[in-house]
Amino acid sequence: MTTGPGDRPISDYALLSDCQGAALVDLDGSVDWLCLPHFDSRAVLARLLGPQAGHWAIHPAGPYTAHRHYLPRSLVLRTQFSTRTGTVTVTDALATGLNERGHNLGEHAPHLLLRVVECTGGQADIELEFAPRPEYGLVTPLLIPVEGGLRCHGGPDTLSLCCPLPLKVTDTARATTRLRAGHRLAFALRQVPAGGHPTLLTQNEIVAYLQDTISGWRSWSELHQTYQGPWEELVHHSGRVLQGLTFQPTGAIVAAPTTSLPETVGGVRNWDYRFAWVRDASFTLDALWVAACPDEAEAFFRWMAQVAASDTAHCESMQIMFGIRGERDLAERELPQLPGWRGSRPVRIGNGAWQQRQLDVYGELLAAAHRLRDYLGDLDDPTAAFLIACADMAATSWDRPDQGIWEVRSHPQHFVYSKLMCWVALDRALALADTLHAHDRVPHWTKARDDIRAAIQEHGWSEQAGAYTQAFGSDVLDASALMMPIVGFLPAEAPRMRATIDAVRDRLTGNDGLVYRYLGVDDGLPGEEGTFLLCTFWLAHALALSGDTRAAREVFEQAARCANDVGLLAEEVDPHSGELLGNFPQAFSHIGLVNAAWAIHQAEAAPAGR
């Protein structure tokens, strides 16, 4: 069963990555999202957000069934099409660079989309349709046939398509051919910067790039992935997804490779996630530690600390997110030419949350530094000064209102999570006092940490709710309270903490067994949203810390079942239809999976009665 272009379920897509940019391929072999050369570049294929916004499809003519998988230990996708007369495979990848292995994967990515078609049995007629639409569908380029392929002129860059078939060209290029068992065709699409000269690759060169990319991913997996425990393949695959969302030149990790996939069908909660959030730092480091390698974790931290520290004078209003190269101005604007996925307008690029005040960022940075304390060695003076400044700001700013972890677009509040992460900032700073050469700050930091703890205990707890809540003086439940035991603020088995875990499980869990962030709150935006996979993994994590590993497994597996056929998770799930919602794939969801799996593994391995 297929749906109209621009209407496909989000779960129909698979991710390709060269660790600098990304593409999404649907079940019918259509690339409906491609940003070249980088994650945040203007899309040249964007049918994901509008039927006329560009695609590149290769599939059999006539009826077929399709099954797909990633080749082992890689993000190279193979789709098998079965027809009445034969079987065809399409193998898709973004080339990672010749001879790049291990830590260097994607360092010199050629920004080359590879597609190799093979008939593995019988015979089948194949159709190709190539409709590039640069600048998010704004440009219909001039398509010029050349020997061995096609040149596309329009917008700031030239595209070259390597194609061994004769093409019928209007504003779209089309071709058909019949393949018999053993026959193979290789295609490639690359961007040529302004003023450059397009070079078309031979069939053998395309195949060599593909084989090298497979070897590159496998070398990365073999070098990095040593986790042994429950859900081993899910954890390893999530590690590869996180690597695929990493911008190799800097170490930045995008929250997702897409923009404006909505939190509810037809709604306006549509954001651009192709940036790196400071908030993700500590969670991401924990996940990379388990599912990848300390080297990747260290690269991410050093980049994040460097860009965040580059304006120490404004540490008081430290930016919460950055572009993948460290850009600060992430001004948000709308793209009126795109109708959005299933009519979910507006489509946005940029993200206005970059200007919000969020106090939790101090805690995430210092928690990340503490996690890597044995690997960072002697910190340089500017980095140490910046981390000290973060702790000082947490000590002096924790009692101010902010927009909170969920980046509400309503009025600031005294969010419990923000206070909690200020406590984390000071707790970790005290543990790092020797490394930071900050012994003179210890009395000040200790008092502030104790003051925050007392305030959370007094004002963050609601007798009426029987739980820690979203904000001081509020009775609203919020799943972010589950972070209290995860960051070490309270033991999970403490009576109030256990009551909070039970309250979230009982009152924030939908009929689908997944957890909402919150319910019944005016967050400044119209409409509803789905259940959150990250919050569900937090619940599994907290249950594991409480010792209830049976319940933790049940919750974990409920969330893990939401992965699509190639193991990818979105941000949210529609509680009624079960469809995936939000930008895809979502780093935070895969981070939550890894960290929850590790917590359950540790809890089950702990001596009885501990």
C-alpha cells in the first residue's frame, strides 16, 4: 500500500548519512529529503514537506512488494523489491569518503548520494524519476543531458547526476529499463559548488565508493561498539544513528536531520531540529559512552564547551543551542512555498528558541565535563574559567524564572527541572573543584547547592498531586521530574520519588503505554501533541533505578516497539493511531533508549539486596 507524495507515514523513511549531511528514503525507493552538503543546507529534495518539492525515485514498474534493512553494522540501506517476474535490490548510501575508517568516518565526505540497482532473480522493468527542486522546492532547475548523465542548473549550486540510462527530460528526468538476473546499474548524485566543474563517475567508481562506505561504517562499529547486555542490537544501532547525526568536522550532534515534521498532524508545532542543543550534552555523552566511544563523547563536549564559552562575558544569558559550526543567529522564518507534511503548516527553518533563557544549560555542561573528567586532562584556562562561570551563574540565577526544558512559548515560570539542573551544575562543579582550581568557590557553591535542594523539597513537591511537579507552587505533573533520580538528586526508592514515578506512570501514561511530557497546560501554542518517547525511556530508567526491573523492561519494550522497520525512532507517537510524529529520526529518543537499556542492565547485574 502506498500513499500520496508528501503524505507518507514518517515511519516509511530510512536515514542515510555521511556524518555531514542526511537523506531520507521511503519504502518505495524515493529519496524525499536531501540536504547537500550539510544537515542544515537548503534541501534539494524535499517532497517530505510538499508533493512538488523534489524527489528521486527508483523502483520497479508495476506492482511490487518491498522489504528493507540496513546492511550489518552500517547505515547503508538495502531495499528488496519483489515483482511477479523477478527480484531487484536498491542499495543506497551517502558516501563517507574513500579509505576513511574508525574515528575519521565522514571527515572528507564527498557529498555523494549513491544508488546501486541489481537484479537478483528473474527479470523486472525499472523506473527512474529524478525531480530536483533546490532551495526547499523554490527552484525548478534547468536539466541538461550530458554523456553519462545530467547536469542541473538552478539555485546557488550545480547538481550532477551520474546515470547510465538514456533520459527523457522536461523539468523532470525519467528513464525505464529492463534488468535481468545478474545485471547491475549504478547511479550517483553530487553537488558541485558554484564555479566548479561537474565530474561524472563511472559505474565502477560508484560501486567502489559504495563498497568503501560499507567498510567505513563497519570499521567504525567494530572499533566503537562493545556494549554487551539486553537489547544489544538496539543499543548498537542507536549508537550508529547518533554517529549518523554527528557533524564530523566539529563533533556537533543535530537533534534531528529534518525540519517541521509536526507534533500533531495538521498542527503548528513544527520546528527545525537541525541544530545542536546544549541540553543534549550530558544525556548524549552518557549514551555515546555506552553505544559508541569516549572519543566521540570528548569531541562533542570540546566543541560544545568551545562554542558556548566563546562569549564568556554573556554567560548570564548563555545561548541554549548553536548551529553545527557554532553559529549563534538561528533566526526563525517560514517557507510559504511548502504546504508541510500532511498540510501541517507552517514549515519553518531556523529556531526561535535560540533566544530563550533556560537555566538548565549550566547543569548539562558541568555534568558533561564531570562525565569526561578522566579523559579531558588539564583543562585550558579559558575552558576552566567558563565552567567556573557556569557554576557561579547557577548559584546566582537558580531562583529566576525561565522557559524550561520544553521551551514553552508562554510566560516564564519557576520550572522544577531548571532548578534541578542548577543543583546538578553546583554538585558537579564541587566534584571538579580540584580540576578547575576553584577551591575558593567551594563554600559559595556548597551553600547554593543546599539552598536549591531545600527549595525543590519545599516548593517543588505538591501534596495535592502527591508528586514533584512541573513548577514551584503547581500541581501539574511533568515527566521531567523523572530526571531527579537519574541525575542523583534523590534515590529512586525514596518515598517522595517513588510516589512521583508512580504518579507519572499512572497519570501521564496514555492508552498506548507511552508517557506524555505534561497534560492540560497552556504552553503558548494551540493544539495537542503526542506521547514522548524520551519521557517513556526516562520512566523505564527511573523504574530500573528504583529496583523494579520488571516494570522497567515492560516500559522500555513498549517504547522500543515504536521503532520503524529499520530501527528508527521519532520524537513522539500519536496516542490514537500509533503513528510516529515529529522530526525524524530523533537523537533524544535514541539517547533515551541507550541510557535506559544501560540502567536496566546495571540494575539487573547489581547484587541482590543492594
